[in-house]
Amino acid sequence: MTLRYGVIGAGMMGQEHIRNLALVEDTQVVALFEPDTGMAAQALELAPGATVVQDLDSFLAIEGIDAIVVASPNHLHIGQLERIAVNKSVPVLAEKPICTAPGDIDRVKALAASVSAPVWVAMEYRYMPPVAALLDQAQSVTGGVKMLSIREHRFPFLSKVGDWNRFNDQTGGTLVEKCCHFFDLMRLVLKDDPVRVMASAGQSVNHKDEVYNGRSSDIWDNGYVIVDFAGGARAMLELCMFAEGSRYQEEISAVGPEAKIEALVPGPGRFWNPKAGPAPVPQLVVSPRDGSGVQAQDIPVDPALLAAGDHNGSTFYQHQKFAEMARGNSVPEVTLMDGAWAVAMGLAAQISASEGRAVDMSELI
């Protein structure tokens, strides 16, 4: 059976979803909701024959949609999901962050309790091949993870339609918009929930002189976040968004009493400067504590998947799993409440850095 998809938001990420769906067997994009005519035209080239509309009411009136992808600007997600839940009982893949403000967490909880069709929150980083390998082996290899660190050294925020991603009130803030992926990974690796968050972050280099319609950009470009978990483990995030020359964009390290395991993930190939030599290959590295020798494994990604998006093939693997769920063969791997926790951790980090204090997670979720 061919799954017929409708896509809400056909900008940069929406188009990545469309390109990857073209690689997934028995799927077709049949409807697009995109109010920007330029982006709509680009998306239509990727999904010829799709019906294109410029408002949500028209999109919800389209018949014959089997599944929906929500890839609109962050601050629109929760409201659109609430509208979908009332009007269409079909599976939904909703881009992160699932919401952007503290008051939205209760809306997500209410939606999770009432929605009739499955909602899968798009946490692509889970499905990057080296990260997936780390997730599969972390607890057994390390003897139980006690410390987890995630470092992302990357390029600045890209330009988006209407410059919506330059402002905290539309993104949730950098530690929500960019970093909810990593907070999701923390919970997943440690198999536990956080209790306390401490952060220091700010805007040091990027976007400082940018003004849009009289508003100065206030989005942060670097920070540190420390998270205490209920079971005693701790995790740390280091983010720098003016480090695009780095060999690896993400470096994830999990350490336990028996070993350390690391996932090393390059950034998008289109940003790699060939003058620096061949593009790096993703790796999984295991370092046993007994000194028996470091084991490094290359985990290459199919070039066709790398060409389809900026997330190391993960968008494709996520869509494969989502399609199986949409056909009734599984349940969401990333639930609405997983999405709510990731946002709440990001919001706690934003508050901690802004107010100079530790934030208890009970304040938010």
C-alpha cells in the first residue's frame, strides 16, 4: 500500500523530508501547505503533482492523506497539532521542538492524553548511524553509563523564511531549538529522567548586528549545560555555533565503570571544505578501562542518503520506521511526552543561563 503524505511547512527541513520520502518504498507526497510561494515552488519540483495550499484550513480539507509531516516554524507546532487532532485521525511526524514555551508543556500533555492517532516527534539525531550504534551498546559496553557528554561544534543558524529562527520567542531559544535533540539523547542513553539543570550560555559572535523589522536578533550561539538525573548519573552539553571548521560536528561520549564509548559524527558534507582533505567518516570508538586497546569502527553512510539531507542519513532511517508505524506495525519510538521532556530540559537551561541559578525540573514538567 502506498502511504500518501501531506507536508506542513515546505521550507528547508520540509524539503529534506520530501527528498527522503522519495527514497522510502511505497510513499508519495500528495499535499503541501506552504504559504511562501518560493518555497512552495521548490517543494513542488520535489513532489510533482502534489496539491499546494497556503492555509491550514485548506490543507485539512484535502481528502486521501494517510500521514502528515509537520515541519513548520517551531512556535506553530503545538497549535497545528491540536488542529490536526480535531480534524484528521492520521499518524503524524512532528518536527522538534514540539513546543516552545513553558505554558505549552501542559498543552502537549493534554494532547498526548486525548489524541486518537499516533504522533511521532522527529528527533533525527537518534537515527544517525554512529549515534544509533552508541545507543545500542552504551549500557552493556560501559557497565552502566555514569557520565555522558555531548559536544556540538557547528555552523551558525541558517537563514529561514521570514527570519523566524533569529528570535527566542519563535524558536524557544537556542537551547530548545537546537539542543532538544541532545536532551532527548541524554534521557535515552541514561534511561532516566532529569531532576536539575544548570547552564551558562549567550550570544558571543553570531547575529549580533542583525536587525529584522526593527528587532535585533536575540538567539544565543554557545553554551554549557549540566544535567543531574534521578538515578545519580550526570550529563553535560557543550554547544558552539561558530566552529564549522571542526572535523566532527557531534562528539558523544558515555563513560561507565568498565569503558568509554564515543560516537563521532561529521557535519553536512556541503559545508566541508575540500581544502581540508577528504571528508571525515563517522566513527564509533570503544575505550575499555582495562587498557586492552581502543577499538575504532568506521560507520559510513550511503552517499544517496547524505545527498538527501543534512542529518547524516538519519531522516531516511526515521522515515522508514515511521512508515512501518503508519501501516500499523509498530508504535511511535519518540512520543509526545518524550518531546515535552526534551523541550522542558531546554527551557530549564534557558532559564538557568538567564537567571544564574539551578532550575529544578519540577518547575516545568
